[in-house]
Amino acid sequence: ELADLHPQSARSSRALALLNHVNEGLTKFNPDFTVAPGLAERWTVSDDGKTYTFTLRPGVKWHDGQDLSADDISFTFNLAMADDSRAAAKGMLATNVESVEAQGSEVVITLKQAYSPLLSVLAGQVGILPKHVLESDPYLASFTASPIGTGPYKVTSRDISTLTIETNPDYWG
């Protein structure tokens, strides 16, 4: 039973395997586990290794048809670092991230100190959330049961024992 499919609170390996196809991060892993662009089509890193500027991929849409925005990224990180966060990456983010700022089609992540595994953490542990769905209730029960993502598959129906996913015809990739 997949009781929790919220990208920040799901812990079962089956739920996480499904979420890898429904929800995405700024980066992702290639089959050889190298880091590749995900929702961010590119990024730059400052010389001191403390500032990452991600340029979002244009035209990405949530499964409900809304456009992905830099505000979604900022919302996701702020939720993950909040005191009441359920995110698996909460400790790492709170320890290392100074701020996350949305700037048009870019997101700037400023670290407290250089942290070389950041791109891998973003690929595996920080699935981006839809601010327009979760702003008033970050752990909304209906979202936890049937998440809205940007990935190649979307949850189309759900009951106690059955979950149906279908290909996302609007997937950017």
C-alpha cells in the first residue's frame, strides 16, 4: 500500500520509485549516475562554490496544466527547511543552505559553505512541489494520496488498493 506519495514525506522504497517518475528535481541522474539537467536546463557555480544559479527549462507544466515557476522552487526549499518539515533532506538543507531566491526564470541557491554533493542531493532528494496547490496546506491529504508533478508520468486515479499512472503528454522530455 502506497499510503504517502508526498515527495517530502514519503519514505517507502515503492513510493519513492513511483515518485521518481511523477516528480522531478532541478537535476537528475543519468543511467551511469552522473548528474544531468532536470527542471533546470543549466546552472553555474560561483568560484567560491557557494552560489548556484539555475536556469529553469522553459515550457515545463505541472500535471494540472499550470506553468512551473521559480516560485515553486523557492517554495519547495523553504518548506523543506522549515522547522515542521517532513523532508528527508531537511537536515542537509538547513545545515548548508543560506537562501533560495526566485529571480524570473532563474533560481539562486546560496550556501553557507561550499557543499560539493549539492547537485546529487537535488537529483535524488528534493522533488519540486507545486506552490499553487500546496501554499495553504503543504501536506494536503489529497496531494499526498495523488501528487501533481512535472514528470513523464502522472497519477490519474487512486483508490484504496489501486493507483493508475499514465504517460504525461505534455512532458518536456
